[in-house]
Amino acid sequence: MASWLDGGLALSHHHDRGAAYAIIRSDLTRIGPNWLMTSDPEIIRYMSAAKYKHQKSSWYESLKVDPYVHSVFSEPSLEKHDKLRVKMQSGYSLKENRDLGVKIDAEIASLVNLIERKYISTAKEVRPIDLAQAAQYWSLDVITSIALGDPFGYLTEDRDMYDFVKIIQGELPLATVCSSTPTLGNLVFGSGLVTLIGPTPKDEAGRGKLMGIAKKVVGDRYGPKKVVREDMLGTFVRNGLDQRQAESEILTTILAGSDTTATAIRATMLHIMTNHRVYNTLVQEIQKAETDMSISNPITSAESRKMPYVQAVIKEGLRIHPPITGLLTKIVNPGGETIKGRFVPGGTGIGHCGWGIQRHEVFGTDVDIFRPERWIEASDAQRNEMERTMELVFGTGRWGCLGKAIVMVELDKIFVELLRRFDFEPIYPGSPWKSSNFTLFMQKEMWVRVTKRIA
């Protein structure tokens, strides 16, 4: 790889470094001998469209949560990927998850209870909460409730159940370096080395411990005495996903479905708390909706989507700080292709610059500023194009995120439910959190003072 990419990985801020290079030449920027990066939404859509049959690169191999079985996220075979997606997509659908809103509401109630029980500050006492950690615990309880029928209990216990967060944060740096450095990735994951020294479900620590948890919870759903439940995993089983594949998919779902949502909440809350105009406008809209009795308690997703400023804040939060910044590289077909007027040889990998995509000119000239008003001021045509571009944080086409609809319902609810009850302010505004990036964001020490809102 070119030295700038390796350096960015070592600094754990390669999302910023990627943007600096790819935005300058928005269509295609070389980042290594056989890899290009793009910030161009049209190229991302082209490389992701099902009809063009671009395969995933070896970048995905190192990011398998279960190193022995591909999930729908990492599967390189188009045929196998598409078959997996068919079996799984109904498990993520709002139609299948009829009690989705109820489950999200229950975990919002758990978060509110945790804050009121342990973290309410007063004029006489400051009881700081690490909002980064709380957001992670909330999103983990939501996704485990949806996927497995019951939450793991992060919020009830206020601790890292099963060391899930600790294990993932310990594994991600090496996985990211291997994914973005093909020679190293092939050595670790493509040489058979992982089968000799890799994790097993019997391990008491690390990734193997998570595999063991998945093996146990999934194993209960198979066999002669299988447990039948109306949840995401139950849908996978009914649609013919075998037990080993289900173990891999559940691990991936819990990781992807919690970490990205947590990052979206953290980043959006940070920008809300540090911008008085945004904070006041958002709270005023929520309070007016309460006064007008146009929102329930708890709010429904449908009600939230009728609140222009709430929706603008959600979209702007996803745009200003994309929750995932991995390259997500796809391969140019054999024989090469002409892309935006340039011939690209077959076998070349084209990766995403997620940071750069969300700073595309379609959003205006002030793309580095958190300004939700841009979504309200735009014409219908411009807003539609902005939304199409913003939604690339979820992928698109063949590779679109299966959980997108679930995430949006979570975001529809969480900000309203928190800000209708509490006021939030960062305790250390000059250094509001510790954030590093290894494909996903690792964020902590987001210390916040929470007070009860005075009616």
C-alpha cells in the first residue's frame, strides 16, 4: 500500500486522511498498486449495482467476526451472497418485526431508568455519565432484543456484558490493518494460519468467547428440542439458514447493528450539545409537539418523521460523521472497465471514501459544518439528491445494509425521548471524547452532565 494509507491506519484517523486525498480528486484516487478510492456517489452506485456483478475484494476477509465462516457482509461469491441475502432479508424487515417499536421503546425506558437512577446531576452534585458507553450499551440491548428476543442486559447491569465491547475493540485494530494491507491479510487469513492458531468457541477470552456465546444462543434454536421464537434469529431459522451460518450472522448482526448505531447517536449528540442554535431549535420543536399533543409518549417513528427539524438533525448527523469508514472495496471486472471516462484495468479494487462522499458538493459549500437547516432549505429536487447521497452510509444496490430500516426507527425515537426529558452538556467541551477509527469508531470518555428538564 502507499505509505499515506499505512500511516493513517497507524494514527487511527485514516478516515480524515482518506478524505484529504479523495476529495481533491473526487472521482478516483490511487491509494496503492492495485487499489483506487472514490468520493464520487455515481461510482459507488455503479460498483454496487447488481447488474454489473462486481465482487467484493479480499478487504472483507480480515473483517469476518467469525474467521471460519463468511457472513452476508463478507461473502465474496455473488451467488452465495445473494442466496444468503434472500434467506435473511425478511428478518430485518419492519413487516416481520411487528413489535420492533415496542422493543426499542423498552430499551429507551431502560436507558432513561439508568440515567435517573445513577447519572442525574444537580446544582450541588455532578454525576457524570460516559454518553459514548451508554449509547453503546443501549444499541447492544436493542439489537440483542430484536435479534434474540431478549436484551443481554447492558443497561440493567451498566457494564460490558460478556466483555463484548472490550473484545471487539481489542480485535479491530489488527483486523483493519490486515484488511487494508493485502499482503499481511493474506498471511494471517489466507495462508491457513488462522486454522492453526485461530479462536475457538471454547476460548474464555477474545473472539473465541464471542463465538462460544453465539454457538450457545443459536444452538438452542436447532435440533429435536429446538426453541421456536418470533425474532430475527427465528426468521433466519424458518428461512433455511443452517446452524453454523446462523452463528456467524448473529455475531455480525450484533456487532454491525450496535456499533454503527452507537456512533451515529454519539456524533449527533455531540454536535447537538456543542451548537446552541441547533440545541435550542431542536428542543423547541420537541416541546411544541408535546404542547400540541402531536407526539405520543413514547414517540412513534411515524410521528417523528413529521417533525422537520428532528429529521434534519438525524440526516445531518449521519452525513457529518459517517458511522463506518472502511474501504468496502469492490473489484473491477476482468478485461477492465471505463469508469467516468477513465479505463480501469480488471482486478483493480475501488474503495469508498465515506468521509469524502458525505462532503460532496451536492450538500453545498459548507460541508464541514453541522447545519441541519440545509435539509429544510433545499428544493425538493436537491433534497432528494442529498438524501440519495447521505444514504450511501448504508451502502447501496446489491450491498445495501439489511438493517437500514431498523436503524432509522431507532434514530427517529432516541433523540426525541432523551431531549424531552433531560438537558445534556459536555463536561469537557475542549476535549469532548476520545475517538479512534479502525473501520468502525472506538469512542469513549464522552463525559456529559445530565439534568432533568424543567417543564
